[in-house]
Amino acid sequence: MKVSGVSRKLIKPCKPTPSDLCTYKISLIDEVNPSMHVTRIFFYESDQVADDKYIASLEESLSQVLPLFYPLAGRYNKEEHYVNCNDEGAAFLITEVDCQLHQFIGPELESEQLDHLAALQIGEVDEPTDPILAVQINRFQCGGLAIGVCTSHRVFDSCSQTTFLKAWANAATNGGLVIRPDFYLASYFPSENKPSLPFGQLSRGRNTSILSRRFVFDKNAIHKLRERVCPEWRNERPPSRVLVVSAVLTQAILRADRVKHGQSRASIIRQAINVRERIIPPVSKYSCGTWVCTSFLESDPNESYGLECNLATMVSKMREANIECIKDCARILSDREFGRWLLVDCELEAGQRLHSTDNKVIWISDLSKFEDYELDFGFGKPIWASVTDMPIEDFIVLMNTKHNDGIEAWVYMHESDMPYLDQDEELRMLTTQRGYAI
């Protein structure tokens, strides 16, 4: 596969940013975020999608929506921790891919190939010339198209990125959805000029020491997992597909760690939780910035081994950790010191333990609820949605499948750990490893 650049330009807002909005001071939460982009790629199948008129429509609609999302056209000042909303523009690239769309997304797809469909590497961020938003339009020989989107984690989390994508698609189709984003997070938790969290192996270039595997859990696999745990859940609502998939993948990573080290280690399982509509009173679902906290499930070596061996217990414990964290969300704004601890201090503490040899830290991020397969820019809905390569050790990203009945999971591990995961028979029986996602 070869991706060749055709054009590169800056898309500016269709009207200038008002003077009172030209400086966007980011929040404490966003300034401690790791130096990375939030990324996604959307694939569209049509013999007409790559037509120049569709590309022109994407450019025009992006220009129309940028005034609502004014920080995206600016540049970040990392010394002063603010975005200069100077309307310099979002990067907009067009490329040609020398293969058919279905050849690209076939069973041999490697996650590093997805990086070629994004304008920037995940760590190319925070420098004075780095765009906050970079879009790459990739045209396949068949006429299909992939839209790669990178947005700085200084401004967006994954939910914020979804808000922007919906607004852009709405502008491209003249749809009726009214989206009014707000950028008020810093008014609740103002900047303290803290350094970024040293998260994983992020750099401006690709880190080849982190490998990935894609596992597709179809509806039958999820049904089997639920059947295994349901006897323990007779009087409760059955566990969600996200929860059972998170649990079985976490067990596999713990098994791999035990086999590699010859014994179980202490573990910390971290699940990201969107707090927007869980705060009392709730903030808008269109609030931008990082409105995310993390639940913790900490276990000593014996407890970790018990979780690894019993799926129902793992599901129950992970669910309990989430419930406790969600309860805490209610206090975020009414008790700002507690809110700061929940949203920031916990993250900083976890970052310090990330590279400890005493425990295994597993991170889980659920993107399955963001309606990726509803994004229509005027040429139909995507046939597949993915992330780019994520050079973060022991990281799990969960995404929806096209028919909304399965989960596609990307698992990222160090190259010395991945062979042990590859040998896991449980995952082999339950999933299509690196198989078609559509």
C-alpha cells in the first residue's frame, strides 16, 4: 500500500473569531493530558465518494462549522497553556491510496497502516506550528474514501471530538441537528500551569515497540460471555457487552503477564468514564474539553489471580468500581476540591505508578457509544470506523461494530508481552483476531 499526497491546505473559519474569544485558556484537566491527538478514521464505500464535488463540500462545511469550534483553527502556546484562536486554520490534506478500499481493510490489516491515513502521528502536537485539528481525505482506487481526523487532547476528549464530527456532518448535509458546543471547562477548573502527564511511550514519531491486536466480538461471542456470568446475576440487570468484553480482555492480559513473569502481580484496572451527564447538575453533553474520570480496581497478587480465573467475579468487581466512581461524579462541581481530586489528582497518581515493576496497570477506553456509524457527510454512512495506532502499553480501546451488536477491541501491548497474548486460547475461541470488522 502506498499513500501519495495530492494537496495540503489550511481551512479557515468562514467568519473571524470575535476578539473576546481569541485566547482560549485551557483547563487544569486538559493541561495535564498527555501530549497526544485524539484520532479516528471513517471509511466510506462508493464509486462516487472521491468525486471532487464531495471533497469541495467537505472543505466548505468544515469552514462553516469552525466558528462554533473556534479553538480548532488556532495554535497552542505550551508555555502559557492557552490556545491562540488566531484563525490560522485547520490542516486539510488530500491523498491517493493505491489499492481498493476492501483490500485495505481486509484481514491482514495492521494498525500501523492506519497511521498513513491520518495527517499527523498521534504525538505530533503542542508545538507552535502544530494544527489543533488535522483532517486527511484518503481516496481509494475504487472511489471509496477514508476520513482521518486528529484533534489535540488539549482541546478535546473523544466525546468532544464526536460533538465536532456530528456538527461537521450536519453542516455538510444541511441537517436539522442543533449543536451548541461550549468551552467553559476552565471556568470550573482553571489552569495551574501543570506539566503534561507522562503517558506511555508517546513521541512525535512512531514507537515500534508497542504492538496492537484487533479482536472482533460478534453478537454470538457476547451472548456466550453473558451466559457464563448470568447465573451470578439472576436478580440484576445483565452486564453490558462493553463490560463483559472489557473483563475477558483484562483477564487475557493478566494471564499473559502471569505466564511471562511466572507468577501473578498486583494489578490496577482503570476504566474511563464520561462524567458530563453524571454531574449534579449535569453539564451539556456538548461540553468540550476532558470531562472524564477513571474508576480503579486495585488487587494484590492473590486477588489478581482470582480475577483472572473467574469471569463472573471480574465482571462484578469491574462493575462495582464503575458504580462507585459514577456516584462520586455527582460531587464534582458542588465540591470543587473533591472534583479536582477525582479528575486530576487520581490521574497524576496513576501516571506515577504506570512504569512500576510492582504491578500491572491496564487502561480501558470505551468509544462504542459515540455513534460513529451514523456520521453521514452526504455520501452515506461509514462501513467501518477505527482509531489510529495507539503507542500506549496495556491499553484497550473498545469500539462499536457496524450493526450495533458487537464490540471491536484494539489491544496495545509491549512487543515483549504481545506473544503471550497471541497464545491465549480463550481469545482465539471467542473472537475473530484481526478479522473483518464490517
